Amino acid sequence: MRIAVIGLGQIGLPLAVQYASRGHEVIGCDLDAAVVAAVNEGRSPHPGEAEVDERLPGLVASGRLQATSDDRAGVDGAEVVVVIVPVAVDEDRRVDLAAIDAATRDVAAGIGAGTLVVFETTLPVGTTRDRLTPILAAESGLTPERDLFVAFSPERVLVGRVLTDLRRYPKVVGGIGPESDRRATAFYESVLDTGTEIRTLPTAEAAEMTKLAETTYRDVNIALANEYARFAAERGIDVTEVIDAANSQPYSHVHRPGVGVGGHCIPVYPYFLFTDAPWMTLAPAARRVNDGMAAWAVAAAEQEVGSLRGVPVLVLGIAYRGDVSEDAFSAAYALRDALRAAGAVVHGYDPSYTADEIARRGAAPAGLTWHLCQPPIGGLEFEMDTRSVSVERTV
């Protein structure tokens, strides 16, 4: 099978590697010439992704995987096109579909009759059918469900372990009609490892909502844990002990509190869900709780040590989660801003970033020995972690 993957980012490239590893002919398309050049040299432009670094050179040398910056040429002759182009989101989490619209037009200009197009980029419910399919049909002259087949299948993987997660989690897919369903299901059966569950939903809308449902669930759960943490703090209770004890009962799955929620997914995708449903109250409330945790943590520190004006504070962790150099909507930035508002002198450390990179992110770079040499006594350390947040005095 000839497959085109549109977007060779940190998810798209591993998908291309997975498909090629199953014996298919894959061409990856990306507008970044440096990404294309690296892939064609057999070198990952996103190092650190388990298995990809090892597999890529052999797949390129064998001719099963190549890259181009020309979407239209890349999809020419492809039986399946997988689109995983990032959706831009501004600081207020407002979605901008311009990039995926443009990529869809390029795809439409190059595909032929019988092509299956699958969107894996997380989208607001209805986007695949009501926005992207009409673009494909208008630009290609093809008719949906007759000689053009369209489906949505959300990526459900984490950067750093994409190929492992592809094997681990069921692959959800939903088409715009029965034939799109059938073809998309058959496609994933052929490109994923044997034994991977393919869960076909009745519509593309159901598949779109699945991704929004699972990410919003986590956001709401974290907000609940954060409210537990605030309640416990007022009463001198260790909330981590409470959560561990509660989760020893099989029906309780309370997440861990923290100074906020970061990343491309959890703090963003709830907006895709409730922006078009103003009657929703729980998900928006969770967003407010989580976005307010950095300010609450700084206020708690001030209660503990007094004014932070002029006090050096070290933020341990810049990335939104451990072991990746990804900082999209990282809670570290909300913490940085709250500390600055309190007059603190903000220092930062993260082993995934150089000193210059930390400085560009608005913190004075600090090494692990900061607490041994940084005057004055009374400085603070904030540990950024997906499980907990600790604040401790330096000595």
C-alpha cells in the first residue's frame, strides 16, 4: 500500500515509521525543509522517540520511507492519506484551523478516485464531516462515500513512547459513512501491530468526541484533586495520603494535584468541547480551578515564609511533563508569572533545557547546586511534577 503522512512532527514521524515497518511504501510530507532533509538522511529531527531513532535509517535506506515538502506530489498515487497537521491554539485556547484547512486543500489537489483520507489531528466535533470533507470534495471533484472516503481517528499516544502506545491502546476510528468506516478499519488493521484492537465507532463525530472526552475527564479529575489539596491544606492533612487511601477502593481513580495542567492536550481540548456548548458548567469550572492553582501555590508560600518580594525562588521543571522538552502551556509559566507578581526573583532548572533556553523562557538559569550557594537564606524551591508540588526553604 502507498501511504502519505501529512505532517512529520513528533507524532506524524513515528506514525510514518510504524506504517513503513509493516511493509508499506510511505511518503511523509512536511513544510519544514530541515525536517524533510533529516528524514531523507535517515536521521530523526525529533531525537529521543523510542524505536524511531533505531528504525528510521533502515527504512529510508530500503526506500520504504521518504519525505517531501510538496504535499500535492506526496499524495499523488497514495491509496491512504493520514493528516496530522497541528491545529494552532492561542493563549486563550481559541482554535485556528487555517493550517489544517490549507493542508486539506493541498491533499485534495493531489488525490485520485478511491483515496481514503484519515484525520488524526484532534478536532472540534463535526469538523471532519462539516468542514474538511467539503474542502476535499470541492477541490478534488470526488464524491464522498462513492470515490472519496474520509474518517477521523484520534491519536492517543504520548511523545517519547508513541510506538509503544500504538500497541498498548485500542485504535478508535469513525468514518463519514459505512464505506469510509470499513476502509479506515481495514487500513489500521494493516498498519498496526497484530493484536492491536481497532474500535470502530458509528460516526466521525463519535470518534472526535472520544478524544475530547478522555482529555476533559483528566482535566476535571485533576481539578477535583486540586480542590481536595486546598481543602486538606486548610486542615493540616497530607492530601497524597488521602488520595492513596481513597484509590485503594477500586471505584476511586483520583488523580494527583499540582500547580496547573500543561501540554498540548489536557488544558486545550476541553475548550473544543464546551465552547460550542455554553450550557456546560463542569468542564469550564475545572479549567478555572486548574488555571488558578499557580496563584494559590504562591499565596500558600507567602503564608509560610512571608513576603516574596526580592526573594529568590527556584522552579524545578520547565517542561509540562518529565522526560520531554515540550513546554506547551506548561504550568511552570503560570507559576513564573504568579511569582513575579509577588515580587520574587524567579530562577529555573530543567535538565531538558540549556541555560540559554531557560533564560529565553523568563527565568534565571540555575544548576542543581543553587540551594547550596544562592543567598539570601529564605529562598524557595518549587518542584514541578505531575503528581505533586512541594515548596521548601533553602538553607
